[in-house]
Amino acid sequence: MNNFFPRSRLIILGVAGVIMAGYVIASYAKLAFAGGITEPSRTAEPAERGQIVDRNGKPLAVPTFFYHLAVTPSAVGDADKAAAVLAPIAGLSPAAVKAQISGAKHNFLYLKKKLSEAEHEAAQRAIREAKLSGVFFDRIPGRIYPENALASQLIGYMGDAGQGLSGVEYALQDALSPRRSGDSSTAVHGSNVYLTIDASLQYKLEGIARKALKDTRAESMMLLAADAKTGELLSYISLPSANLNKYPQAGDAERLNRPAVTAYEPGSVFKIFSVAAFLEAGAIREDDTFYCDGKYERQLPNGQTIRIGCLGRHGNITARDALKYSCNVALACMSERIDAERFLALLRALGFGSKTGIELPGETRGMVRTPEDALWTARSKPTISIGQEIGVSALQMVEAAMALTNGGVPVPLSVISRVTDRVGKVLPQREAERKERVLSEETARAVLSYMETVAASGTGTRAALRDVSIGVKTGTAQMRDEKRGGYSQTDFVSNCIAVFPAEDPKIILYIVIAKAKGETYAGRIVAPVIAEAASMIIDHIGFARAGAAFFSHSGVISVPEIPEVSVGAVLPDFTGTPKRLLAPLLTRDDLRILIEGEGYVISQMPPPGTPVTADMALEFRLGWEG
């Protein structure tokens, strides 16, 4: 008994001592590392965002990863050594880095954000070699936009948090980056979005648009080209535009998606829709005449007088001639024959006053007044008929024109061609509802014929093409003076809409130039751009031209073989490879690709001969050297 009791007590005391020592050590460790000395816990990998590509599969927005360089100040041993190593990575002086570490108010600090894959790997090597402590990287999903500013407002931008902030990146966020279900760590892949635009055509038309913007010294410009039968936008231009790879530095004017969000008074372009409404309502007939002596004046019962001027004295003219000469007086006279409610109802049926429903955020409804509005006056109906006292968007103008090119039935506009999974299977999408007939086929055909006359011998002759028929309508409207009220004496919207070929339209083209300096008449500054852009589209798509040369050919064309870009066990030398041939690499799941610049590969990281590893980062720098 005497030998047993002391031995048991020793065992119990020993066990208790071990437990107590463990508790003390754990508590000490918790206190010692409080404040985040260890790396923050990582959540599951974010879903891999899908690509945005053009209608032919050309990459316009591709996923990548960036890295934030982070520091836990309390865990940094030698601040001077850390500052010397981290300064070149952060792009700061050693003194500035040391000051940030020493003066941090919290025990966490980002020194540099959005390091590329190559920068991250180089930084990791330097940190390992220097054996720094308290330094780590946060891996965040990112985006590369290979074409920089091309169609930037349409494509949109993805922020650092992996959320789309504008354009298609925002509108199709759920398709591009689906949410995980539960706590699953299984990789989730977003869908790929195919736009309706043709990137090659977009590039060519943006060149024409930028030159026009420069030549007219205008503040902004829009150009939309749509398939006249399907409503698909083949080109979507809003200038100035932002380089999506430098989006945070862009100004408001560069980010503004004008075709969707900007409402303006279109002026005389709108007359084609007014005439369509008058014809459809039976208010006028094609052979009716209206007298123009240069001014429209009507005395009101309250003693006030309505006055609308015209640029000429056109005498007795029909609706065709009224559009040909863009006669304000004739349109005002026509408006007297239709009830305001019926007129406005037809305009709304054409889409004015409503969003088109296109797959883009922030779309404006524009503005269509009613007789119940406080600002409605006896002047409103004739004024609306000539394109004033009404607010439209460029998208609404194109969609309304779709009713003319489809025999009186509006067709919804779209910027999405299809959505596919990562292996190319097309996913089901909500189909836009086919709209009800708005105009008779006879009305639609008549207005298209009138537009052809405008191009042949009216205000739109500068838009005429020698070998393809085209119908147009020009318009120049004073802009609102936002500071003083009323209309500006210096700022104008100059716009022109075109359909071609006129007898069976395949394309609708609409161009708007805002606040041009010097010449402002659309017939002089916009119509020539219409002609140039239309000709470019015809050549690009391959429409038949009248008088085009025909020749016989064996049918055999010799094309030099272009080697495919491939990656095996080791990295090949990509030097001299054109950008377009790098596209297949973007579809690989085992490589992460970063492409910077335009032209041909002038350098790569890692270098040729490097063994290929899973999830390897490959960075290409492109240029035009040689």
C-alpha cells in the first residue's frame, strides 16, 4: 500500500503536467501569433470565368489570375532587408516600403496589387532566396482583354472581386461565373459567351469612326451595324472608348455606353418613322401633296402662334419629296391629319419610349410625351414629327428600322450569338419574343423606297454607293443646353441611318456624331462616313456589287501551310508567332495564358526549353519588331 500510492500519484501528476504544458504552449502560440502572422485561411478556388469571344470565336475577354503582394508587419523580422527585397517588386523605394511596413495601422498590408503570373513567379524566387518571413500572395481571378479598347463598352469590364461591372461582363455574370453549390471544392467552369459582333469588321469600322471623330473634331460618335433580318449587331462602336486592360484609369466619357444609355433628339432622321405612322394610320396617301413656302405657322385660340421653319421653299410636295428634301413644313402639315394618341401609339409600337431589351445593363427608355404631360403643348405633335421633343437611343433607332426591313414586323436586337459550355455545347438561352406587326408590308415598302430617293437625289446623296442600292435619311438637331436651358446654338447631333441593298435590305447602319465643330449638317459630315462604312461592310461580308468583274478559275487555291501552335513536354520557342495563332492555347485548362501587346511574339516567360508543369503560367509579350 505504501509503495502503490506514491507511484500512482506520480503518474497522475505527470499526465497533468503534460496536459498543462500543452495548454500553456498552445495558449502562448495563440497569443504570439495573434494579429495574422500566419497566412489568412484560403477559401475554395473561385469558379473559372468563361471567355467572351466574337461570333467567330476570336477571344475578346479571357480568364487569368493576378496576385496581390501582402505583408504581415508584425511577422517581418528584418525590416531593412525586407524593404530592399520588396521595393523593386512593389515599384517603390526601399525607404517607402519600410515606412509602409513600420507605419501600418493594422497587421495586414498590400504592397502591390495585380502582379502578373511572370511578376509573381519572379517575386516568389526573390522572397525565397532572401528567406523573408511575413510575406505572402493573394491569388485573385483576373481578366485579359486581348483587343484592348475594341468594342469596350459592349464587352464591359470585370472588377478585382470577380464581378462584372459593365457591359456583357455584368449582364451575363451568372453565365460567365456560376456560383458554387454548398462547400464543394470541385472546379466550376463558367460558360463561354459568343457575341454577335465580328471583331475583324469591328476593327475596320472603328478605324473609319476614329478618323471621322478626328476630322469633325466632335465630342463623341456612335456607329451601329445590324443584320437587317435577324437583329444581330455586327458592329457596336461608341467613341471615345476605354482600354479594358487599363479600365480603372479611364474617364467617364470613355466608359459611357452611348448606344444604350444616352437619349437625345434625333432631328430629321426621325421623319421616316413619322411618315410611316402617317401612312399606316391612313392619315396621308402616297400621292397627297403638302404646300411648303418655307415656314409653318398656325394661330392658336389663345392668341399664341406655332412657328416651324424650313430650309427651303418646296412648293407642293408628296411624302416622298418631303423626305427627299427633309421638309419640316410638309411633316408638320401631315401631323395635323392624325390624332395625337394614334400617332404616339404607333411610335411606341415601333419601340420608342421603351427599352429594347438588349442584353446590356442601364438601357434608357428614352422619352415619348403624352397629351397628359405638363410639358405637352399644341406645338408638341408637329415638333415630334420632325424629331424634336422626343428622346431616343441609338439602339431604339436601329430597332425601329428593323420594322421597315422586315415588312412591318419589328425584330428584337441582340448582341449575344450563343452561350456554350467549356467543351462547346450550346446552352439553352431565353429567346426574345417575336413582336407583333406594327406596319403593313405596303407601308414598310413605301418608306424604304422613299429612303432610296433620299440617297439618289436628296439630302443623302453623299451616302450613295455606285454599285449597291442604298436608302438613307439624314438629320441634324440642336442639342439641349444643360446649363442655360433651351437649345444650344453651337452643339448639334448629326446622324444618318442607312439600309442596303435598298430593294432587299441585309444591313442597317446608323451613325451619330455629337458636337462636331465647324460643319454640322449630317448630309455633309455623316453621309460620307455612311458611304465609306457601308462599302467596307459590303466588301467584308461579300455582297455582290453591280458591274463586279467575273473570271474563271480552276477552283484550286494554293495556301501556304501555317504550323499549328502546340505545347508538349517542354516549351517551344514562340518568337515570331502572330497573335492570332496563340488563340488555341487560351482554351487549354492546364495552362494559364497572359498576352500583352499586338503583333508578333517578341519574348516569352518562362523561356523555351522549360519543362511544362500543371497549371503553368505562360506570358507572351507582343510587338511589331522586325
